[in-house]
Amino acid sequence: MQMPTPIRAPTWVSRRRHFEQKLWDLDKCKDINQLKQMQTLVYKSHLQQDPFIAPKLISAFSNCRQIGSALKVFEQAGESNSNVRLYNALIRAYVCNFQALKGFETFLNMQCAGIFPDNFTFSFLLKGCSGKCCLSLVSMIHTHVVKWGFEDDIYVPNSLIDAYSKCGVVGVRAAGKLFRGMKERDVVSWNSMVGALLKAGDLSEARKVFDEMPERDRVSWNTMLDGYTKAEQMSVAFELFKNMPQRDVVSWSTMVSGYCKAGDLEMARMLFDKMPSKNLISWTIMISGYAEKGLVNEAIELYVQMEETGLRLDVAAFVSILAACAESGMLSLGKRVHDTVERSMYKCNTLVCNALIDMYAKCGSLHKAYKVFNGLKKRDLVSWNAMIHGLGMHGRGKKALELFFKMKQEGFVPDKVTLVGILCACNHTGLVDEGIIYFYSMEKDYGVIPEVEHYGCLIDLLGRGGYVREAFELARKMPLEPNVKIWGSLLGACRMHKAVELADDVRDLLVKLEPKNAGKLSALSNIYASAGDWDNVANIRLMMKSIGRPKQSGASLLQLNDEYREFTVMDKSHVKSDKIYQMVDGLGQHLKLLSPVPASHCDE
DNA sequence: CTAGGGTTAG
């Protein structure tokens, strides 16, 4: 009689099962050490040329940001393996790791190798175009799409619409043409088209398309909602919000963000408190909203509350809140955030550290900024720019220039932001000659064509250095339209050097500005008025008169969140006039404290 | 026995 053997597979079988299971989930592996172990196993089992395993390995390495290893896997997969998936995986790896160019190169190599692209290839390639404004590239890919016959695979034209939408107004037109020509459209096609029109700022056309949609999902409503909030049409946005068939956390967050940007922090907070569920993004929006507007107590209180919920901040949350602190000079919250960064996994993250450097620099805490900068292992151009600009704007021009040389020594190529920092540094340190030299050689030396900011720095520099006439001359001759800051610095220079004989130049410049920027002079006059700087108020009124602007009795335009509102003296018509007067008063105090002479206008 | 792609808030 035979005993039944226990049903138990030999060990090697179960091991193999286990191994296979792991192979199937290879691309979901997030741990780099585990992944390397898996790779060893794959190679030992001679599976590195397997048409399914190899692409998975590439994806896995790509997800772990190990693009070098991904490439190695690709190369070792062998040419015998003429596999679209392999190429697709490599293209995606490049594109997802910010090497879009290499992705396109791979696409070309693939065709040279005689391998036909498929629908996935194009989706990946198009993703590589995002963030860049490269219409010619997108339309080139479009041509390939048509050539290979993938224009009816719904994913591909949808990706195309999205890619086109990031190429400015012309791109959006191309997107519209493609959209109208599509055989069938799904809800994503419609949503992408609405999003494209909104990106181009065409709110009414977007709404038209939105109304035409055969079916709308959450994304459709949220996209349209965001369009209205970005345009600061909060009442329309609220109407839409009320009428939405369903509201998710994105809808609520969009509204909170919209009210924050519109400056209505109370309404924002009310909605924030009413949200049925909050996530990291919602908290980030509300805290940044408070921080940006300088509401210290509210911002800190909410930040502490968020930490108490146990939410872990990610890179975007850190960067957003720190940027808001930088904007309003909110050092107290900035420091708190820094504490959190130190305890997080992002204390060596370049993006986060750059935000810290910028925050400390803008808050005037140069020592701390420098400490973060020095401790940063992987500095990029932004790190250098933030530090140089920070030093420069606080009168440490020599140190800024030193850093500039060091940065070049280390092989970084200065960009336009660097040069603003350098000119700013020269300006705030009285290095007039150096500033002039840098300005006039920046195109030759660094290939940077001067923009308004650069002109602004130089004009400020000239004016402060006593070359008032030259400053005016430059403002008049510059190929770009002078902005309010340039105006301010010219006025400052006039006052500083008692140059009243420049009326003609002033008029010339005003002609250049008018009539498009009618409100700006008044806005400026208002700022000086709040600062109690009556000399400049008188100056501006004189200028306004000199170009025959009709005198408006005591009315002035005050810029509030990019919108000009008209006020007359002691106007109480506006619902929030109390708040506004308070704010203007506060602004005046600030200006008095900060600038005996009108502040430099090349910062920011 | 297989994977992989497109749209919304910071």
C-alpha cells in the first residue's frame, strides 16, 4: 500500500513561481536595491533579451531615476531583439527623466534600425514636448503620426492636442484644427481642447466648447472652473461651482485657490473649512494664500494644524509655501518650513533647497541663505542665481561677483536671470562702471539679449550714479516698452539729483507709454502719496499735466492684485474700502521704513 | 499568461 505523498511542490518550483510573480511586477518595483537584485536574477536566468522582461526592467530603472542603468539594459537586450516595446520603454525613460532630446534621438535610431513606431511611441514622444514651446517639433511629430496612420487612435490625437496647447496661441489654433478634424472624440479630447483654449486665454471660446460637449465629467467641470478662477472671475466661477453635478477635492481646491489669488482670504478660508475632504494640495493652497498676502498668524496657525494632521509635505508643497514666504518676506513661517524640511527626506533636494535659499535671501537673512547654499550638494543654475541675486540685492555686490566667477569656473553657463542678479549687484554696490560693462557685453559674452529687467537695472544704476540724462536717454531709446519700475527709478534719480530740467525727456517717454498704460502713472503717484513723498507726487502730477492728461480731481487708480480700481479721496463706495485704506497705510509705512530714497526697481 | 499612453487643483 502506498502512502499518498503530500501535495507539495518541490522548492525550486515555488521559487520559480515566486520569481515569475516578481518578474511580472518588475516595473512596479520602487526600491533600487531590490531592483538591482532582480536584475542580477534576470541576467543569471539569461532573460535579459526576453521581449517582455527587458522593457519592464527599463521602465523600472526609469521609475527609480536610474537612466544610466536603463540604457545599459537596453544595450544588453541586443539588436537581435528588434522590439518596439524596448524602444518605447527607452523613449519613455528619457522623456520622464527630463532628457526629451535623447528621447527623440532614440526615435530616430529606432527608425534607422528599421523598427516601426506604434501608437505608444507617439504618446511618449509627445509627452516629451510638454513644458517646452516647440511648435515645429510638435507639428513634425504630427506629420509622423499621419504618415504612420495613427491619427485615429484616440490616444494619439489627444496627446497631440495637449502638446499643441503648450505652444502658444498658434499651437492652440493647430489643436483646434486637429480637434475639429477628428473622426471621433472622447471626453478627454473635449477636455483637452477646453484646456487648450483656456491656456491661450480664450475664455469665451472655451466656454462655447464646454457648452457643446456631449458629456462632461469631473475633469471638464474642474477645467472650466479653473479657467474662471485664473481669470479672476470669481462670481462666474462660484455660479459654475454651485451648478456642478458633483464636486471633488479638485473643485473645492480650485475655488479656494481662486479666492486666495483674488485677495478674498475670508471667502477662501470659509470654503476651505467647508471642504468635505482635504489633501496636501488643498492645505498648500490655503497656507500659501495666507503667506503670500502676509497674514503671518493665520499662515503659521494653519501650517501647524496641517503638521498635526500628520500629512507629509512633498517637493511641490515645500516649494509653494516657501515661494509665498519669499514673496511677502515672511521669515517666521519660512524658518518653520525649514525645520520641517530638515526632518524630511527632502533636505538634500535641489528644488527645495533653492526655494529655501530664495526665501532666506528675499527675507534678508543672507547668512542662512548662504548656509543652505553651501550645504547643497547638487547645485544647479537656479541655486547660483538665487544666491547671487540675494547677495546682490542686499548690497553685497563684491561677494555676488565673486560667486559669479566661481559659478563660471564650475562650468555653469549664466542665463538671463543670472545677469539680472549681476546688474542688480552692481547697482546696489555702486559698481557703476562694472554694471555698464556687463550690460553692454552680455549679449556677446553670454548670448543673453537684454530684456526689460536688464534695462531696468541699468537705468536704475545710471540714475543713482548721477547719470540721470543718460538714464533717460536709455529709457527713451530702448527697444522695449519701459515699465512702471523703470519709471519709478527715473523719478527717484530726478529727485536724488535734483534734475528738473528733464521735462522733454519725460514727455517723450510718456508718449511712449501712453495711452496703453494710462493708469500706471496715477498708481505710482498714489504709492508716493502713501509714502508721504509729496515731492514725487508733485513731479508726477506735473508730468501728467505736461502731456495734457485731463486733470481728475483727487481720483486715483490703485493697483490691487493686477486690477486697477478707481478711488476718489475718502471713497467709501467699495465694500472693502476700510481694508484697502489700511493696506495703503501699511504700504506707506513700509516704504518709509525701507527707502529714504525710492527703492531700487530692478529687484524681483 | 503578459506591459506600456492622453485631460483638472499647490
